Amino acid sequence: MSLLTQDSPLPQRGLDSADEAAELSRLEARLPPLLSLIAGMVDFTGFFTLGHIFTAHVTGNIVLATVVAIDGGAFRWAQVSAIPVFVIALATVWLIAQASGRHGSSLARLLLQVQFLVLLALLIFSVITKPSAGPSGLNANAAATMAISAMACQYALLRLALPGAISTAVMTGNLTNAVLSAMDLLAPRNRLLPRDSTQLNHSLHRLLGFILGCVIAAGAVSLMSDWAWSLPAALAAIAMAVH
């Protein structure tokens, strides 16, 4: 009799699993466009205020450092150290995720908070020290480290918490997906990609979001200088409220 009247945990677990799947689906649809906007802002602002450092497309710094080594010019340690900094930041985010014991949407919320705190620290540091006044100085290198760490947190978030989402920074890949998907739509009788417009829509959203972030950051840098970091910090705060 007790077995008949006792509440079974199985339906509740099934309900919780369905709710989590629905929450992840919403985050995978809504967060990446906003994160792409943040990535564009961070990359542009970092490049033009911190001495030509790619803070989102970190591998681009290898090209810049190689050009300097071959053709000469001002050598930037920040360009060389960008990859190690990115790797260390990724490892740190992994440790945070591991220690938290969180998964899925709960982990995404945690890592969004971490990204916001890093961008807020970057804003406060930049307003106080004015790294744009000395793009080759220690303050600029410190600011670049924080910007790269914020982006590492974003990329780790997408891989660890939202694996179904497309990257917000691999713009070459997003452009490739968008163009090939568009070509397939123009030739419906001889398609080479799966018959799904989702790939095109997602790639376009990421690509346009990143470009829009660069455009907005261009205006912000010209008008606000180091205060331009307030925009990605504000968007990171908004991202925490996305449901």
C-alpha cells in the first residue's frame, strides 16, 4: 500500500530534465548573438586602445608578432604572451567549472558572472590607469590580459555549458557557413548541405553581431577612449539576465 501512495521521484526527475533541456535550448538560441556583439566590441577596443592586440581572435597575434620579427617595428610582448594568457585563462575557467559542480544552464550562469566581473575589473582598471595613453606600457599589457581572459571565459562557456551553440568568434567559419548555406538555398535542386536553414541563420547572427560590435566599439573608442570598455561590461551584465 505504501508503494502505491509513496511519491515517485522519477516523474519529478523527468520534469526537471525537460525544464533543463528547454532552458539550454533558449540559452543556445539567445545568448550567442549577444556574446558575438561583446566579442566584437572587446576585439576592436583592445586592438585600438591597447597597441594592436587581438583580444578575441588571439591567434591573430601570432601573425602580428611574426610580421614584426621579419619586417621590424615595435615589438610587443603582449602579442607573444596572448596565447599563453589565453591558455591559462581557459584552464582557470575549467577549474572554476569543475569546483562548482555545475552543469548546463547553471554553469552558463556562473561563467557569465565570471565574464562580467572580469570586464568590470577591466573597465575600472582602464578608467583609473588610462592604458590607451601608453599602448606599449605595463598598464596596457595588464588590460590586454584581462580582456583576453574575459574572452577565454566566453569561449569556455560555449564549449562547457552550451556545446550546441556555434562559436561567437570564429568569424571565418561563420562566414563560410553563411555563404555555403546561401548558395544551397539558391540551388534547391542540387544542395550540398543538409536541408536546414538553421545553420545559415545562426552563422549570420554571429557574423552580424560581431561586425555590429566592432562598429559600435569604433564610435565608442573615438568618443569615450578608455570608458569604451563600459559597453561590453554592460552587455555582459545584460547577458546574465537572458532566459
